[in-house]
Amino acid sequence: MSGSLARLPRLLALVPYLLKHPGVRVADVAALFEVTEEQLRRDLDLLWVCGLPGHGPGDLIDLEFEGDTITLSEPAGVTAPLRLTVDEALALLVALRTLAETPGLADREVVDRTLAKVEAAAGAAAEPSHRVEVTVEGEEQVLPVVRQALDASLRLHLSYYVPGRDETTERDVDPLRVLLVDGRSYLEAWCLLAEGVRLFRLDRVVAVTMLDIAAEAHPEAEQRDLSQGLFRASPDDTLVTLALRPGAHWVADYHPCESVEQIGDGTVVARLRTPDTAWVRRLALRLGDSGSVLEPPELAEQVRSDARAALSAYSA
Amino acid sequence: MSAKKTERLLNLVICLLHTHRFLSVQEIRDAVPGYASDTEDAFRRMFERDKAELRELGIPLETGTESQAHDDELGYRIARRDYELPPISLEPDEAAALGLAARLLHSAPLGSATGTALLKLRAAGIDAPEATGALEPRVGGNEPAFEACLAAVTVKQVVRFTYRASGREPEARQVEPWGVVWWHGRWYLVGHDTGRDDTRVFRLSRIVGPVAAVGPEQAVTPPVNLDLSALVARMAGEEPRATAQVRMRAGAGWALRREATGCTPGDDGWDVLELGYSDPERFADRVTGYGADAVVLSPDEARDAVVRRLQALAS
């Protein structure tokens, strides 16, 4: 989807592309331009009848097919692609600058060289790109080590903070990939402690060490489908019902809920699944009187006793 | 667009790229197949639409006359140096960086422009590999206001919109836009709020309804040496206003400890942390989550905010 051009700009890019890639496979070109082979053949048929004024045999764009490959022998003067539009220059340059500014993603010096070349090629269209910035929290202490381990396929040791339990855990992991989602960076890895794929927020990594142990392949590891959001609820998780008054509505926006229901007077009832009710206890404490646990009742009682225990320190 | 029209436009581009001198409308009509058969009026209307479409795609149509001697009709041509992407060649490591960068904004509102830009560079002979595997970036939300704000920033045009600031009724705003910034998972518009005569940062998700461009393009002059990200971080983030002292059980509260400006270990298994905050209520939200492991010692406004939360929960 992302690369598909409307037909005329596609044809204007197709001619110089074919000129630069004689003997390229039709299927590869179709894939690159994100059209079906059928559509590409219609495009080529159209090119064939276009050309310089006069439109005699020597004036037309000329193509030669050989098996499933294609060679363009006459471009009719369309020898280079059209310049980048302002939006196109902006998209590439902003992405490159983000890459340059985020430690650990790529070699800064290489990115800077690339940036200079693309900026020069974009010319005047590059100017507005300076007014758009994309910042990614790369966690500069952690991300370079993680990337290095991924590149070298080595195991990592993590000291990882688990906010639900408010404790730091120690574990070895085999890194799978780095995810940058909504401004945060995560490591998806096979956790040897949990014997499964886990997602680690890099801003909660207290310390990371690359081990001199090769990471093992985990064919059973299933990468999460990001189109469904970052977090998946499991049917084994506890179903929690929260009443959220206006000051706590963010909870329903922030966490994936099974259902969210308005019940009048500005209160929202949200049902969500979690494997970790300790997290819900902490959440309920921080919400104070703007939110409360409705179900399960034993969790609501735990929150009450947590609050009483905490309060005793203030009355002493 | 019909195949017939695509064919006509492609022939028009080839014809105008080929010519060195300005071609009159009549010459264009004779040279480009597809124009000949219509009446003069129909041809003129069609040509006007075609010109607009080419300009829409960023094809630089140049207008002028060959001589100043007589009142020539305007002619047209496409200057090759304005049309063509200048030659560019990338080393393999640079091409890989480009592929990675393209992936970075793949899912952002800028994603489709990234894709078409990459196609043009590939047509210029650059072999940018598809970056896959180890890095999976998802940058950029889909706030409805993004497109209009980006367009206004690009052409430096004043905008008007309705904005709902946190805890307030929606209000009409007029802004000279300086830039858009993705920061901490959100898009922001930075600019000069003309109604308040001051610099403001707007969260795009809080813009209600459409963003209207007002007045001419190129009407906005952003300050020189503007650091957009720093401005957003300063204005959208929180500058500490006061310092609280919090007794924290040893080993607990790592997330608070990493932000502490000071930590005095006690001999009773508790430490005293010094933490900056701007809003006592929001500070209390965070501290209360640690339950009995955290006790606010001072100041009173923060201590009272925590106690109020706990009392509401304990009853």
C-alpha cells in the first residue's frame, strides 16, 4: 500500500527504473511498484504507444520482453525520475534525522552521510522538512547494547523493573527484535526465566549486559501481531471491572479494555483482563477517589486494606 | 483516470520535456495525440485541467513566450533541470540506512509519501534494501488534524481551529504554525497563538473538528534557530515547581528513585528521596501507587493529597 503511486506518476517512475535495470523480472517490478503483474502489463502496453511528437517508430518508448524479463531500449527522453515532492522529501528527511538522533538504531556517521545526499537531491523541496521533528525515546544506555546483541545473536542479561510488583527481577533473554511503538522502545525476547516470549520496556531496564553466549533459536516463539495492538489479553487472565470517574477516564484510553460503558454522572465502567492483579491494586491506589474496583470483590477488599496500611504511616 | 487520459498526459509530459523552446497551445494541440479531435473550446478546457493535474503531481510547467516582439500567446515547456531528480548515488551502508529510515515512518501519516519517495530513488538507480527483522518501528499516530497542520506548516499559512485544553471548555484558536513534533507518543503543533500573543504547544488529539487555513501562504516566519523538540518538551512536559521528601522502603520504588534528585539512606531499612514535582495532585497519584512503601514527609500540599486519596479508599 504505502508505495503505490497513482498511474501517471507510476509510469513516470517506471520508465527510468526499467532503463536503470535492464533484464529485470516483470514479477519483481510489479512487487516493487505494488501493483499486480496484470496491471503492470497494462502499464507497459500503455508506455508502448507513448513517445515523442511525431509518434513514428523511432519516437515511441520501446520495450523488449524476453521470457519473464523486460528491457527498456528507448525512454523517449524520460531518463530520470521526477523530483521529490515536498511531502516525499519531508517524509524521508524527517525519518533520517530521527534515525540520526536516536542512539543505537544506526551508525550516526552513515546516517549523516545519507541525509546530506538525500537533502542535496531534494533541493528546495527539503526546506519544509526542518519544521517537522520526530523524537523516539531510544534509552541511550540500553538500546545500543540490545542492538549489538541482536546483530551478534548473543544472549542478554537484564535487570528488569516490574512496576506491578515494584521489584527488580534478574533474567537472561534471547533477543528477537526491537519495537518502537508510540514513542517508546521495547525489546521482544525469549525469556529463559518465563520460558516464553516477553516484551520488555527499555525504560524499565535497570541494567543490561551482553553475555558471551550465543542466543538460541526459538522456533516456538511467536512474534506478536502489532496490528492488534502491543498487548494481548489471555483468556486465563483475571477479569477486572473498574468504575472510572472523569479524572480517571484515561485508564480506559490507555489500557485495552474488553468493554467500556457510560453509566451516567460522568462515570465509565471498564472491564479489562490482566494476568497481574498487583498492578491493578497499585492503579486503584493512585486513582484514589476518582476510580474504584467493582469486581472481583476480593480485589476491592485488598485495595481497601492496602490503603489502610498506607494510611497508618501518616497517623502515627 | 482513464487509460486514454493517462496516455495523453504522458505524451504531454514527454513532449514538453523534449522541447527547448516554449510551445504555443496550438503547437501542443498538434503534437500531442488526444487533443486533435475536439472542438477548440473543448480542447482549451481539457488542456486547462491537464495543466492543473500535472502541477498537482509536482511537475514544473514553465510558461513564457519565445520573443517579446509580438504579443505571442503564452507557451509552455518543462525545464529538464527542474523536472529531474538530480543524480544521487548511495554506498551500500547508506542505502541500508535509507531503507531503515523509510521503515521508521512506515505506519505514520507520512508513510505513503515515504513509499513514493523511495520508489523515485529506486528509479534513480538506488538499491535501498527493505529493512526487516530486528527493528520494528511504529511511529506516528493518526490524529485527524495531522494532515491539515502539516500542510499549514509546510506552506507557512495561519490556521484556525477549536482546541480543548486539559480541564477546560473548547475554545477557538488562531495560530501561526512553526512546526509539528512527535514527542512521547503524540503529535504536537508548535506556533504563535495570535489571540494570546504568545508561543503555544497544541496536542493534535485535542483539536476538535476541522483545521482551517486562513490567509495567504508564506505568511508565517518561524523564529530562527528554533528547537522544536526542546520547546515541546519544555511546554508539554513538566518543569518541577517544588521538591517533596518521600520516605521509601529500601529496594522499593525504582521508578521514583531514578527520578530522585537526592537519596539519604536511613539505618531502619528506609531511605528518604527528594523528588521534584509541578502539580501536587499528579505527584500524589504516583506516590500513592506504592501503598505502604512510600510516605510523603513534606510539603503539606503533597502529603495531604496522598492522605486524601488513601482515606477515600480506606473507608
